[in-house]
Amino acid sequence: MINDELRAQFERIGEEQVRLNLNNHRYNERATAIAIEWLAPREEESRRRISALQAEQVEIARSAKDAAWVSAQAAKGANLRSTVAIIVALIALGVSVFGLHQG
């Protein structure tokens, strides 16, 4: 019965307060053992959540890297087109200047 009462109290005060109470040695030996037992599955769930979040962050980082690579490739293409346009413009200018001197 005491175990159930302690577990109910733990539920009421929550994980953070139970951990704080453990760290401050507020429980006797039996309550400490029950608190550790009560926290174990919650800590495992917390580790699973953290792991899932980390996996999601890795996926987001990969997507960002892929997007950056695509952007870089597009910029290279744009630079090439700009260079070609400048060359064509210079040739046209040269032809115009040459035409003016011929005429």
C-alpha cells in the first residue's frame, strides 16, 4: 500500500520534482528505491524522444545541405550564363566600334 501511495505522490509532483528530491536525499532508502524504479521507464522514454529528435535534426541538416548544394549548382550555372552574356556583349561592342571606324 505504501508503494502505491508513493507512486501516486510521484505522479502528483512529477518527474522533475522526484529527481530533485532524490538529488537532495529527501527520501528514505525504501522511497529512494521506489522513486528510482518509478523514474526508470520515464527516463527510457525521454532517451527515446531525444534520440528521435536527434535523428530528425540530422535529417533536417541533410536536407539543408542538399538544398545548399542545389543552390550552389544553380549559382554556378548563373555565373556561367553571365560570363557568356558579357563576352557576347563585348564582341557586339567590338563589332560596333569596328563598324563605326569602317564607315
